[in-house]
Amino acid sequence: MDFPNIDPVAIEIWRLKIHWYGIMYLLGFAAAWWLGIWRSQFNHSPVRKAQIEDILFYCVVGVVVGGRLGHVFFYSFDDWLNDPLWVFKVWQGGMSFHGGILGVCTAMWIYARKHRIHFLTLMDFVAPSVPLGLGFGRLGNFIGQELWGRVTDVPWAIIFPKAGPQPRHPSQLYEAALEGFLMFVVIYWFARKPRPRGAVCSLFVLLYGCARFGVEFTREPDQGIDLLFGWLSRGQLLSTPMILLGLGVFIWAYKFSGRRLGRYY
């Protein structure tokens, strides 16, 4: 199957080019804002409607700064050593989800401290708003023909012109479906009722780690980064602590957080 003839530039006004990838980011942030507004009206919400825009601003800064630094240190450290100013050349691309999630966690920790909200309580509120952004972002990867899959002969394989003549897994669509839209359904459903503190955000971390670990088997390994043990990719290596941490906090939440503290968000 040939790659759909999709122009990565969605809108061009004079010399201003608006790419689909940027539009997908905006859709992700817009979905997070709308969902935050909606969920802030619930009786068990830890934040008020007026706080959503500030929280979103903190998250945006965390995603951009953390995502860029994560890409530099997890995937392109040698490039940074050769040119320390390379970190600021964002127009050359390069964002890491694992760095982005660390950036969001840092931003939410700062916000929670400032407004005297328990960190895990705030993360439980934020977690359901993240998967849709991931889904839109992966669609942007697909349209931009980046982060394509490994060579395969499955019937739905796609020939990406930028990746050569061989058919490949559309791994971006796998990730959009699993990390994005399916995870949104599960996390949103789980968060509809009050849960022990830390349960919602830890479930998100656990599910993302598992989904990313699995999809990595169909995704082309990052150029210049060798597979550990001959099969473990950098993405899988970074996702393993997420699986362990998510599972550990989820068990802790139900065994200790809800029972001892009696705190629900």
C-alpha cells in the first residue's frame, strides 16, 4: 500500500506554513483544556474551573522543555556535546515523550506546591487529559512520515517514500490507537468514579509503558542507537521503569493510600 498523498503543510498563507504536526499539537492541547473544564465541575475535582488554563500552561511548558531535553539526553547526547546550542534548534525536530512526561511531572509538582495540592491528587486529575494529545501527536508523526515502522509483509503495510521502497508497519497508527484513543477510553472510564490517590495516574503510566514497549517491536529502531541485547530498543528501555513504577504505585494506592489516608480526589 502506498502512503496517502498528504501534504505535511496543512495551510500556507503567503510565506507562513502551518504543518499538520503543529495542528495536531494544538488539537491535543485543546482537547486537554476542554476535558479539564468538563471534569473540574465534578464534586470530587481537586481544582476549580478557573485553574484549568494555568494548569494547561504549566503542562505546555513542561511538554516542550521536557520533551526537547529528553530527546537531547536520551537520543542525541553526542550531537549536544558537539554543539551545545543544538538544543535550541527546535526547528530541526526532536521531541521525546519520556522527557515530556518528566517535564509535565516537574511542572505539576511546582504547581501543586504553589497551590498546596497533593502532587498525586493533581496528577490523577491531569492523567485522563493526556492520551488524546498522544493520539493526535502520533497522527502528526504519520502525516509527516517520521518514526515509521520496521519492514514487514503484513497486508496493511505502507510504503513511506521517505523511508525507501520497502513496505513497513504503520507503527505511528498503532501508537495513536493504543497510547492515544484506547488509553483515553480506559483512563477516562476509570477516572469517572473517585479512586484512591495515585490510582489514576499510576494506571496511565502502567498502560503507556506496556503499550509503548509492545509497539516498539514494530517500530524502526532509532538511527545510530544500537539495540540492547540485540532486541531491546531505547524506547523499551525507557518504558520499563514506567511499567514497574506504574504497577508499584497502583498497588500502593489500593493497599495503603485509600485505606490509611482515606483521601480521594
